[in-house]
Amino acid sequence: MITAETVQRMEEITNRYIQELDDFSMEQLIRKPSENEWSLGQMYVHLINTALNMQLRNIELCRHQSAHEAAEAEGKTEAGEAIFRNGSFPPVRIQVQTAIPDQPLTKQQIVEGLNTVVRRMKEVEPLLEEISPQHTVQHSRLGGLNAKEWFELVEMHYRHHLHQKERLKAYLESNE
């Protein structure tokens, strides 16, 4: 089952994110390369908030959608089709208009947030089979995604931000 594999990959990537937190001080986690870029800590907060407040929330919206709402839903965009066909975002920086994440207050806040996402995914995963694939919620760039696609998107999004994490890590190491 693909959703169980997604949970396993999420656990692996989350453990990697958590282990690498030990490599940084709080001062490093909130240091920004420039005024227009996020800190490593803001990237972590972004991942957590996006998963909890958009991706996993949209699974619930798919779950409780009426047949009428499902009939009116739009399909995926060309970009959405490509991302799900490839199983990942393209390996390029994607600039989107999104709220600037807050700086984390502690490493523990980050660890707890990351673990909460994994816990919620484990709770939601068994419910996915019950949700009609016709029930979708619109993503601003990818189009209408069903519950399983929103679920997979959490892991794809975490994986995509590994590139940003490596860039920020290199910035921090070069500025010590």
C-alpha cells in the first residue's frame, strides 16, 4: 500500500531532519542568509505548519466533502500532473507567495512539531481508503488533489526542502 510507504518515508526523513538539528545552535537556526530568504528554523516551521494547517487539513476537507462539491471540483493542473507522475517536485527553487514563517523559539518546538506531523499522518493513513478519490480540494498551483494526493504531498514537500536545507547548511558552515 502506497500510503504505508509514505508514512515510512516520512518517519525516515523526519528522523533525518531531527538528527541534523543537533548540528546547529539556536543562533544558527534563526540566522538568515539575506533579508529575503528564510532561516533554517523558518524552513522547519514552514514544513510543520504547511503539513498541519494545509495538507493534512485538506485531507479532512476531502473526507467530509459532499457528492455535489466533488462533482464541481476541478482536476489537477499540468504542473500537478507532472509532480505526481514524477513522484516529486522538480529539483529547482520554487518561489511562491506564502506567509513568512515565524522563527522557532526552541529546538524542542521544532522536534515536537515534526513529530506531531508524523503522528497525525499515522492517524490519518488508515482513513484514506474510505475517502473517495473524486473528493478533491484545490491547491493553488497543482489543482484539485484528492486525500491520497494531499497525503503524498506532505512527504514530497519535506523531501523537496532537503535542497533548501543543504543550501542553508552550507551558508551557515561558510559563515562560521
